Amino acid sequence: MLVPLGRRTATGIVVGPGEPQSEVREAIRLLDDAPLLTAEIVVLARWAAGHYLAPLGPALKATLPPGMDVRDALVPRLTEAGRRVLEGGQLDLPGQEASLRRLVRKAASGAKLSRAGLADLSRRGLVTLTREEVPSRVAPQLVATAQALPGASPEAVSRAPRQAEVLVWLLARGAPVPVEEVVAAFPRARPHLRALEQRKLAKLDRMPAGPAPLVEAPWGGQRHDPTPAQAGALREIAAAVDARAFAPFLLHGVTGSGKTWVYLESIAHARACGLGALALVPEIALTPQLAGRFRARFGDDVAVLHSGLSDPERVAEWHRVRDGRAGIVVGARSAVWAPIERLGIVVVDEEHEPSYKQEERLRYHARDLALVRAQRAGAVAVLGSATPSLETLRRAQEGKLRTLRLPERVEARPQPPITMVKRRVSDELITAELSAALRETLGRGEQAILFLNRRGHTRTLLCAACGAAVGCPNCSVALVLHRAGSERLRCHLCGHEEGPRPACAACGGRKLAALGGGTEKVEEQLEAVIPGARVARLDRDAAGGPGQAAAVLARFARRELDVLVGTQMVAKGHDFPGVTLVGVLDADGPLHLPDFRAAERCVQLLIQVSGRAGRGSSPGRVLVQAFKPDAVSLDYEAFATAELRRREALRFPPFVRLAAVRLAGNSEARVRGAAERAASLVRRLAAAGEALDVLGPAPAPLARIRGKHRWQLLLRAGDHAPLHRAGRELRSSHQTAGVQMAIDIDPVALL
């Protein structure tokens, strides 16, 4: 419902009766005739708010697709002076007349302006600002449909053969058909449809949109007889579904072992029992491929939910699930909130991926929330990975998860051999060994994937005179040179962008040396290594708009590209039978990050990308480039065993629970003081008997982001209860003006 909040309005969600804590005001109006949220989702949101120490409001907002609220805003109205500016009349405007006219045009057209832009126009008397309700709620998409009415006969329009032809077709279809589909079958059919409606032979209507469209590509894959391990895993999962009780599984299978087949067959069994299904993937780039395979198997019963869709598409898909028109949801992190009725099975593919963690507002982990949701719904949970997180491995060792193993690739395909190649200089992104392998691969008409987890062209520009890096003015990182489109320096943290600098800001030196390369530079060097090759790049820059990542992947799947260069968007979950060569360009780069999980993530990523090779009928190979090849391990079992011993000795997860307390503000002194007071409070709690300890406080590894100085401390305890109590105490006692505090339970990123 729409409610008054101070001098503005806000969207409120009714979750149940409550006792007034202050003055009661009348609601403005009810926005929905029926509840949007199911009781299960409300209970889940309450649990998440309590566990992650967040207000209930952000938790409830996370359960809904974007565009479901109604709000008020400052709306500009042109004054008489503003109209003269817009019409180009004479007006005494001191300076920047052209830019001021552009702002006025934007204000007149209803385009969104910044607060500063609006304030400037108001100050000059060109607009007046009034607070008005903005109808920002995104309505479910409706499509025009046509349907033949009962008893309609083509003889009634025998003198109009085109109308009769359309009517016969509609009668054969029976159910309502989208008008666009009718027009595709009969060009220029719209006037015939209107004529049939006037004759009361057909009905034109509007209905909720069907499934969100997917990019056409051979996503379906080929069906195959299951391996004994696949068949055994399916039997255990199906039996658990039949039992209608919570049963968590770890599906631990090597890359190419057919985990997706197990997901599909398990979900098919759940749907045959009348139960709903949820399948989560970590990256938006993976969603179209998995969704395509699900659509090939289950048709329109599949809804897709992820941020790569437009807001109207997401709302339409959400309503298809809420109304029961789709019983299977495939999506990224936020799909864990999908309003699926009678949930029977939850799948979390690539469960180890850090992108399942939401890093803002409600800081939930979708994998952990999926387990909680399955437990409360009495559903089966399947966590799948070739390289499970150490937290999940530990849960399995403790008997909290039942492990199902897929130890070999389907159709007895061998694992691709891995060759370690030593890099000698930093700008040698493609070594001679990899160049030769690329030429051989493309010469046989096969495909290759090159992986480098750094976007842009040049990572750092250093002054040759003083050694200073060209840094971001807002963050404690170097600016990255991008050359695609136009040459710009960009910050990957705050988005700051500027043109190339002619000289060093520290000493005025005129010579800036390039250090390190990214995916743009790889793309550039490939032109010299394999001239004429069809190369595409897939990273956050190349896939900025909705559907762009899916389009690139679809082209690669259709064999319209020879080489795909990318960041981790190309590393996980994809199944391209034409790929026989994978090149890892900088294997040991991620090892140097100041995070206790750095080695784990590095090994997981390398094994994942290596698994993209040789998934078709031809054998594959993997070339791994590293400055110190001996430091890189690709034996995950051995790595996990040693790393678990190390974590236990150092008292880090999965043997303890962590909470990160992050403080940020404009004044470094205030931030530091607040961090020290927070640490002192927690140490007093520990001295009084609370079973926890404190690491820090200290400046965050990224000490400044978006102009804010950052400090952090880690709280460590044997379970969550002490962390929750300390977190609530910290939140209630924090009063430092100008310093923001965020508490992250089970943090994933510590930078």
C-alpha cells in the first residue's frame, strides 16, 4: 500500500497485525487487490533479516522484482523563463547557455536529471520543483491475442477469402494466439482480425505475456544414456523427493560429468509429482544456456529471473511464477526469492561461486538461503560443483550433506591434458607455445577459449621518472586504460572516467609506461597471432546491455566465432562441443590478493575453465601460463585436504564463523576512531564471557572507495549466536556522525 512517510510517500508491505509504536496515520491507498508475497517468502525474509542483521524492509524488498514500488519525487515544471529558453528566445543567461538549454529540454521531456542539475535550473528560475507521486510501478507485460469464438464458421466470410483463411487457422489453434504470431503466419492480418471481431467471429483481447525470450542457439544438447554414477545419483534424489522431507545433497562431479543431466531428470521427477523447482546459477552469462536446456526439456513451464532482463520482462516472469503459470525457475542469485508454490527441489549449480553473495543492503548468501528455504519447505537441495567450497566440503564431512559423486566424464571422454607454460615478461599475454596451439586448433576448424580475469587494455600506467601509478582520485587503486571505442582511463570501483593524462600528476614526468594487460589487449594481440580469425570478447564491458552476453555466447555456440576471450564469464558452466583448446593467460595472478580464500578461488577458477576443453567428440588440451608454475595446483582433492588443515590451525572458516564490521566515511580520523571504539566494545563483551574474539581494526585492503575511507574488523566465533549478539550491540551503540557501519555475517569478500 501507499503510505505517508514524513513529508513524502512510500510503498509499504503489509506482513501482519502489529501494535502501534507512535502516531497512527491513514494509508493513502491499497496498491494490490491480492497479496503479492506468499507466507513462505515472508517467513524466509524474516529469517534472512534476523540472520544477516538487516532491517525487515530491505529483506522484503529483495523478494520482489524491481519496479514494484510507487514513490514520490521532485518533478520539474517549466517557468515562463524556462519556456523562452526552450524556444530559443533571447534571455540573459550568464555562461554555459548551450548546456543550460540541454538541461531545460531534458526537464521538459521528463528525462531524469541529477539533483545538482535540477537545483541549478530552479536557482536560475527556469523550473519550479514540486514533490509529486511518480507512477514508477512496472506493470506485468500484456500481449494482444486473437481467438476464434465458439460456433464461428468460415462460411460466414466466404466472400472474404483472407478472413476465412485466418479464421480457419484460429479455429485449428483453439486457444488464444498472440497477434504477432498471427501476423507472422499471415502478413497484413491485422485488418482481417479487426473485421472478424466486428462480425463477432473472433475475439481480440490482451493477456499476460508468455515466457521471456531466449537467444536462439543450440543450447539443448544431445540426450545420452546415463552413466552408472548419474543413474545412482538420480535414484537417491528421486527417492528423497518422494519422501517429501528436507534432504540436502552435494553433487560432486568432475567437469563434463553430466551434472546438468542429473538436475534435469531430478526436476522432471519433482514436476511429475506436482512439485515446483528452483535452479540457481552464479552468473547471468550462464543463465541463457541453462535456461535454454530447461526450455528444450520443459517448454513454457520454465521462467527465467535475473538482472539481465528488462524490468518489464522480470515482472512478467515473476507474475508467471506467482500465478502458477510456470513451475520451474532458472535464475541468478535473486531468484532464490521466487514465489514458487509447493517447492520440491532446489538446485544450486557451481555452489562454490562467490557471486552467490549479495554485497549490499541485505547481505545474504543465496546458497545458504537456498538450503534454509529447502529445509523450511521440506524440499530436496542439490549443491553441485566440480570444486566445492571448503565450507560445503566440511558440511559433507560432518554428515550435514550427503555426497553423490560423478567421478568421470560422460561417454568416457578423458580429462584434457594440462601443460604448464612459464611466462617471462608481464606484457607476454600470449606465449609462443599458446600461439602455436591456437594456430593448430583453428587450422583443424576447432574453437578456443582464452581466459584472463582482467578487463580493459592496460592495467596500470607508471611514471618512468618517479614510479607513481596513475591513480583514481576517489579510490586507492590505479586507473585502467580502455581502448575499445575511445581511449579512456577508468576506475573499476567507482566508475570514474577521464581521458589519457599527458604527464604524471606527482612529478610532471612525460613518460608513462604500461604495465600488465587485460582482455582488450589479448584481443588486439590475437590479430597478429592468428590473422583473420573470428574473435569475440566477453567481459562486463562487452556485455554491458541486456542480452549482449547471451548473444555472444549464442554466436560461439553456433560456431560463428573461432576464439572467445574473456574474464570469469567464460570460465564456468558452459558446454561448447567445438572447444578443444583452453588457454589460461595468468594463472598465478589471483594468488596475490590479500584474502584467506585467494588460493581456493584461484584453484577453483583454473579447474573450472580447464573443464571447458574437449567436451565434444574431439580431445581437448589446456595450456596454463604462469610466472611460477610450481605455485599453481590443479589437483583439487589434494589442495582441499591441505587447505582445510591450514584453516583449522589458523581458526578460519569453515571451522569458525566470521562477521566483518566495515566502517566508511569522508574523514579518515573519524572512521579510524569509530573502528577502534567498535573493537573495544567487542573486546569488552568477550571479557564479560562472550565466546568471540576480534581481528583488527585495520584499514581495509582497498582503503578508499568512492571517496570514502574504509576500516574494518573481523569478529570470530564458534557459531553465529555470539556474532549476532555482538552485531546488534554494535549497531545500537554506533553514533559517530559521518561514519557508516555495515555488518556482514559470513563475509565472502574481505577487500
